[in-house]
Amino acid sequence: MIAAPRLAERLGAAQLLLKCEFGNPTGSFKDRPISIGITKAVEFGRDTVIVASSGNAAASVAAYAARAGMRAIVLVPENTSAEKVSQTLFHNAALIRTRGTFSDCYAVGLELTQSAGFVNMSTTFLNPYTVEGNKEIAFEIHVACAQADASAGESTLPANHEPHEIFVPVGAGPMLVGISNGYRDMLRLGLCRSYPAMVAVQAKGCRPIAAAWENGATEVQAEPNPQTIAKGIGDGLCGYAEDGTHTLRAVRTTGGYAVTVSDAGILEAQRLLAETEGLFVEPTGAAGLAGAMNAAADGCLSGKTIVVILSGHGLKDRVEPDGDSPLVDATSRAVLSALKETARD
């Protein structure tokens, strides 16, 4: 977790902390739940796992199954990024691309789980062990804050309290619920002093949980046609809308709220992270910052310490940047001339 003071100033927050989950072995936070799920499958003596995924869980299941000597069956929608497909195939998983949405993949995976007896690793709320893995994020945030307490005056992390709010990119929401549950457990054990508000960030083109929040509803309705550049949170919850209701309940229990972000806002957040902090994340990974930017525009972050979860690495779902790179002769004169042209642009 690193401090981002320049972005904090831009948002009007007291402190902005970035939880860099893209630093996990396969490049996303999915290693948290999947490592736990695979471990339990091994304990139960199982040899085959199946997962429906938009890409990050696919790569994670393939990697951890390979490590455990297990067979991995991976179902992904046809629009899954080529980078995530390639990463999954390198781990020798049986990867199958299907027509339709993530929810369609999920339905097929569930049917095969029930008929063939595979262990399902889909990172919704289907597997109780995978959800537990996301608690680790809360534990690490807390430890970072505790270390700041111990070295007050030397650390840029917040001293004397937990963050006020944590911004989480949300599809079905098990990461948000897992973080919430981690704080719940620490509070019960007397290990922390406060409970951060959980903020669910959803894309404008797929916002079943955010819509329920805005409407004051108690139950989430599925979104049958999700459309967003942030494919990792493009989960319409068709057939399992109760997962969204569970996440909505966690948001309200913590005193949090939901934020909707546009694709343009997500790409702007992605650019800011790269240009301001040197951090390259995929669009889904930038959604949390986009949500914080929207909250800041509404005046919600003044004086607060906030954490933004950066969930996946930019190399996993590449978006072409604006601008071009000139090709010149290998001479200093040519390079200086190109630099002048770039400055004028």
C-alpha cells in the first residue's frame, strides 16, 4: 500500500492510499480467493476445478491449479482480453471461450459442477472458501496502518486510525464483502479500532448494485446486457442477483455507499495513475480511483483518509494510449527535433 499525496490533493482528501493488488503473482487480486480455494480443494482430495471468469480469475485458477498438480477447466466470454487468454493458456488450462456474457459462462460452470462433480472456483459467492481469501486485503491494510502508528512522523501512511473509506471495484462484490468481513473479524478480536465505510464502484454500463443503492432498494435486480470497458466488473448477475443483494447489505452495514463511473472516467483514472504515480493498471483496476474522483466532485472526501483498491495490472487488458511515438533517424539532431514537435503538440 502506497501513499499518493498529489492525487489526494487533487481529490481534496486528507490522504489517499493505493492498495496495489496487481502485485500478486498472476497480476490481480484474484490470487487472494483462488489460493485459498485451491488449497481447500487439495485438502478435500479433489483433482479438477472449474471456473467461469472474465479473465483474471481464469489466469489465477490456471496458475494455482498447475502449482497443485490439478486439472483446470476455464470458461470465459468471447470478449475476454487476449492477454488474459494467453496467460491462462500458458498454464495449460483447458480454456473454452463461449458466446454471450459472463453470466452465461457462470450458468454453464454451475451446471457442470453439479453434474460432473468439479470444484467450482468462480469468484462470486458460490465457493465459501474463496470469499475468505479476500479478508487478507483488510488484514494488510490494517497492518500497514499499525506500522504507521509505530513509526509516527516517519511514515506517509495514516497514523492513529483506520481509513475512513475504502473504494472497491465491484461486479458481484466478493472482494468488497471479504474486506468488510476482515474488518468485522478484527473488530471482534479487538485488533482494530474502527470500521471503514465500504464504497462499491460500478460502471455506468453495468450497475445493478449501484442502481439498487440509488433507488433505496433492498434487493438487486440483474443487468442482462452489461456494456463497459472494465470487463472485470461487467457482471450483470443474471441468475444470481442475490449475490448483489448480499454485497449491497455489506455496503449499508459499514455505512458505505455506491458510486457509478463512466468508461471515460475509468480511462481518465487509468491515465492519472500512470502519469502521476507511475502505476499501470487495467481499466477495471482504475475503476476504484474513478469512483473516488466522482465522490470528490460531490464533496464527499474532504478531510478523509481513503484507500483505493487497484485490482489488476495494465498488461492484462491493454488499452491503446492516446498519442503516437515518432520514428526518426538515430541522431541527436533528429531526436531533439522530434522532442520539439512533441512539445508543440
